[in-house]
Amino acid sequence: MSDYDSDDEFFKGVRHFKPVSASNQQIKGPEAEVGNEIPGMKRGFFPDTHTVLIEGVLNDTCFLGSGVLMPFLGHWKNLGDFNQYEYGFVLTAAHCIFDACKSSYFDKLRVKIPIMEQWKDVQECEGGRKPTKQKYKNMKVDVKHDTFIFDDYRHDKTALNGSDIALIKLPEVYVSSIVNPFCLWDPHHKNTGCGVGGFPGTPKHNYLPFTARSDSVTLEHEGAKHDLMLMKNKCNTLGGMSGGATLLFDEHGAKHIVGVHVAGSLNGDAVSTMLTPKIINWLQKEMIKVVTHMPNHTGNIEELCCLTVNPQEEWRAVLEEMKLMKFIPNFEDGGYDDVALFGAITDSQLKELGLKGGHILKFRARFEAPEEQVEEGHQEQLELEREMMKKAIEEETKRAFEEQSKKAQKLLEEQTKKSKKEVEEQTRKMEAKVKQQYEAEQRQKANTISFVDTDGDAIKFIKNHSDGLDYYVNGVRKVRDLTRLYSDVYGRLFLDGTSCGRWPSSRVTKPRDQAVLAKAVALFKSSRGATTRVTPARMGMAFHSHGMGPRRMYW
């Protein structure tokens, strides 16, 4: 305790200091005695990278971790264009602000931002709180309102699933001349190595910055939907560096911050949580919440908080969002490296690219099939829907009949004390009534289609006593004896018939549930209006030709 300021209110009640720990699942290595230098590591910062130290107090222990200053996502595209940069956030590992073993946030949290002008003597500087006191700007963080943990980590609570990441909102904007080059790394791009920067929590080296590099990099997809990613490397790291910046170096030697360090040891793999589209979407959501509660904010929130994807890489990001990242090489080889082409790809072409049934459904949920494919598959789809409807009716009929039979049997048993003649008469009447009721219910079900359209209106198509089809809106019959009913590729139903009031008879409606389109058309085709109807132009008037009397047109 002698190394720490006794008059620092932040350390009131603190008896122990130790580096943060991800969880009991964290990759661990053997304990190592180290001198003033650490094998495989260098004192200092990576050039043009501004990492920070994080202090978190829980009960009587102060945990030491790392982080990296981060601007709004909307500013990433302008990094490198100015002389000064505004940082409103710190990106770190979730376990640097949350004790996974106890499922508890730290009681207090403080971010220590290195004042770079004070670190010119970093190679000779003595470690510890007191010797480095003047080299940091302290910012105390509101743990309850200004810390945000990635949703998946609350469930996983491990550093090994690619979910160990968190965001801290600084109480004030920190202006620095150093640019932190964040980017969403494309795993298909070539890299020439990686680096980790942070603050070890070991007694001889705490409160001092260190960096480590490695030429060995492995990227692995994680998560139930493979939408998270881990980076494993051979960087030598120590406890306390969790949350520090993880960098990848491209083939031109440029560095990019692509995630945060979360676990490692001197003799094992170091592990980092990579920024992926799923994590970027989460960061955007949290940043939008922060800006929404900022007083007097007048700018464009989406432009400030959302990351604009490079158009040349957009097609990759779209496939990753649809969980189809493993087909990226196939799309590239096939020449489909432009999102504008996705809407013209047919199902047969998707199969050639290696996509199977479920993959095609995911793709179609985002991109509709081309018109030519819709025409080809229309008749086949109608036949399939008719078969499904027939099977559903048969199953419903069987189930309903079985239920009614059970009821009749129960009633029959209750009447066993009555005379045989009386029982037989009651049974006959009951069976006739059950059959009549059942047939009526089936006719009502078969002759009625109900749904809610996109305007929120309750729509019904009901067959009338003349076997014609009537159209109801919110319980009011609007059009009777429909003479026309069909759907288009946009999921709309077009209809016409005889108006039941002073409104037009021609109508258009769009169901919320597209599954009712085929059912409504099939019900119309079974009605009288599907085969015999008066020409719409005459609105039901008689049609005369060559001196003959009135006649109806058929089609």
C-alpha cells in the first residue's frame, strides 16, 4: 500500500491490487519471474496509438486493466484527416468493468489517460502509482449509466467466444493529436502480423505501457451463428493488458485497430475479441442511445454514430450479416462482388454457388427472386399450396371429428341408466346434431378467409348463399359477388365486383401475412364469380350483340 496515495479518495478501503481476470476459463500460463524488462515485450506505445489504463474497485480490491480511446463510429472515415481528434469513448474487454465470477459490476471505475508529452522518459520511468501520477489525466466513470457490456457476454461470461467486449462513455471529450486507426477487418485480407498494447498489472510494471508483436495470426469464427470472431496470436502478454488495443498490420505495413486483447500468457496463445458487423451494430445502438440523451445535440445522429461501409467491401458485409460468410470466396469467384447484382441471382445460380435450402431462404429474406424466376415457379407454387391446403383440411377434419366423437361417447355413457330405446333415440339425435354442426363449421371455415392488412384493417372474404364471394372491411360488406381477384408479386390483392354502397367496387388490399394470398385466390376460384361474371365495364348491365337479347360473358 505504500506505493499508493493514501489521500486518493478513489482508493478508500482498498487493501489489494491485482490485474483483471477474464474468468476461470481464461487461457493461463505458468507464473514467470521477470526483471525490469519482459521477454517479447517493449516499453512504450505503438506509434500513433493511444491506449489507456483502467482502475476498477470491487469491495477491498482494485483491479487494473487496459483500454483504447475510441471516437464515434461516424468519424472513422475521417481518421487521419485532421491534427486533433475528439475521443468520447473507451473500448475495452467486458471483464475490465465486470467481474464475471461474481456476476457483478465494479463499485467504482476510473480511466487514466496517458498524457503523451509526459512519457518521453518511458524507458527509464519507474513503475507504480506514485512515480507515474503526473503522467495521467484521471476521469471517474459513472458505472451505472456510462458503461455498456456486449449482450452476448452477459450470457457467455468467457473470453473465448468472441463476445468479451465493452464500451465506456467518458465524462468529457478528450482531445488528442494521436489518431487511433480503427477499422472493421476483412478476414480475407492478407496481414503481415499483429500487435497488442496495454498496461501489465504485475507489481514491477504496473502503470507502465508495454507493447508486443507477433507474426503468427489465426482468425476463428465463434458464436452460435458464427457472427463473432477471435484472433489468436503468439504475442507475449501479462495480466492487466486485457482490454488493450489489438492491431493488425496489412501488406503495406499500415496498422489497424481491429479489436481488444482479452486473454493470454507468456507461453500460450494470446486471444483478442475482433470487431465484427454484429459488434459494430451493437456499438452503433449504444452510441445512438448516448447521443439521444445528450442535451442540445442538433447534428445528424445516424451520421455521427453509424459506420459507413466501403462500397467495394459492402457485398462481403452483406453476406456476413446474412450469416453466409463461408460462401464469400464462391461469390467472388463467380463475379458476384457487387450488391447491385444480388437481386438478379436466381435460385439455380445460388445452388451453383454452393448454397443449400436454408441458405437460400436467408438470401431471399433480403433479396427477392428475379421476375423471370417468379413466373416460372408461380404455377408450381400454386400446386404446392393447394396440396398443403388440402392436407391441412383433412387433418383438421379428422381431429375435429375425433373430438366430437369423444364428446358424444361421454354423453352416451352418462345415459346408460335409461332405457335402450331412449338411449338409441338420443344417440341418433346427438350424432345427427354433431354431424350437422361439424359440417356447418367446416363450410364456414372453407368459405371464409380472414386477415389483417398493412393498414391495420380486418379483412374478410366470405362466400354468400348464391356461391358468390363477398369482400368485408372491419365487418362492413364493401363489395359483393366478386368478378375478379388476383395477386401480384408485391403481395397485393386486386378485386372487383358489385359495390355495396357509394364507393368504388374496384379495391386493392395487402395482407400482413403473405401466406393468405394463395388461400384467398383459391377461394375465389371456387366461387361462382370465377367462371361467370358480367363485364366490369358495364357494371352488371346486359350486353347486346347483333340484335340478340341480353347474355353473360364467360371466361
